[in-house]
Amino acid sequence: MYRQGDVLIERIAELPEAPLTTERLLVRGEGRNHGHFMSGESVEITKVDDGALTEGGGIITHYLNVLNPCTLEHLLIDSSEWTGEHTAIEIPPGTYRVVRQREFDPYAKAIRAVKD
């Protein structure tokens, strides 16, 4: 399991059938022109469009098939420069789901996506 800000990458046993995407942006930040990107040539990325949830209520955004080690990076969207906020994380070969974390706000009595 790997966490970078509001993104959680969890190993799974097998990938669901779905078309691949060439988009490397996994989760966009909340208005500060940054996002969590996968880099490396040997990763197959599937985008989830139906808003699937984990058993704990996290929002599944993508599935990853990592064939060779790749990197999860926190970059500026326009320039692809490191934001300085999160260290890059190497992801070893395997199959994973990408989860955008959610949290309960007891004051608003609402569940919302974690904002990084």
C-alpha cells in the first residue's frame, strides 16, 4: 500500500476488464495546478468512469498494471515540475487500484473527498 497526499494505491489480485488510457494524471489537486502522476514506460492505466467505491468508501479512480517499477509523482500540471510537497514513490510491479481518499466532516455531517 502506498499513500501520497489524498491518493492511496492498493495492491489487488486481478484487474477488471476495461480499456486502457494514455493519460498519466491520476488525481488532480483542488485548484492549485498540481496533480498525482504516474511516470515510467511500463505501466498500463485504466480510468474508472463509474465512480466505483472501495469497501471503506474511497473513490476508485484508476487501475494500474505495473510491469516494471514506475513512479508516483506530485507535479505541477502545466510545467511537470515537482511541487515540493510530496516525495516521489517507486511502485513495484503488480496490479493496483488507485483510490481518492474520502473523509467525514463531523461539523458539516458530510462525507467529502480529501483535498490535497
